[in-house]
Amino acid sequence: MKKKATRKILYNIELAEQTNDPRLFKKLNNDIWEFRTRYGSQQIRLLAFWDKTDGTNTLVLATHGFIKKVDKIPSNEIERATNIRARYFESKLKR
């Protein structure tokens, strides 16, 4: 990925910390969100979930990213993010 695209993603992450912009985040299901960045003609997507188990802080974890080539998010990408989320919380319980 180009350095400029990476900088744009990091900029959008910082922006998302400050605002609730629906152009940046979209809920895909009960647990998984899509973090959106457009760079040139590319639609870069990070799938993420929230960990609110701390009670005071919320941690947002990105599971993986990909370049979106079609309008709809491929179901295998959502399934992959859901599996990563499940493994994360399972390992957290074992601690």
C-alpha cells in the first residue's frame, strides 16, 4: 500500500476518535463495523469490533483490512472478522 494511503487511513482513524462520522464507520452486523477510507479510486476497508469489557474505556480493534472491489462487503470478510472477534474474547477469558 502506498505511504499516502496509509497516512490517509491514520488520519481518518484520528478523525474518528473526535467525531461520529457515518462516512467513516458503518455497522455491518451486531458486532462488526466497517471503517471506511477512500484514497483515489480505491475503497480501503478495515473491519473492526468494540471491546467494552473494561467498564470505563472502550477499545476498538481492527481485525483486518482489504481493498473493496464491489459495492457489497463479501460475506467471507465479515465471517473472518467475526471469527477473529470470537477468538479475541475467548483468549481474554482464559487470562
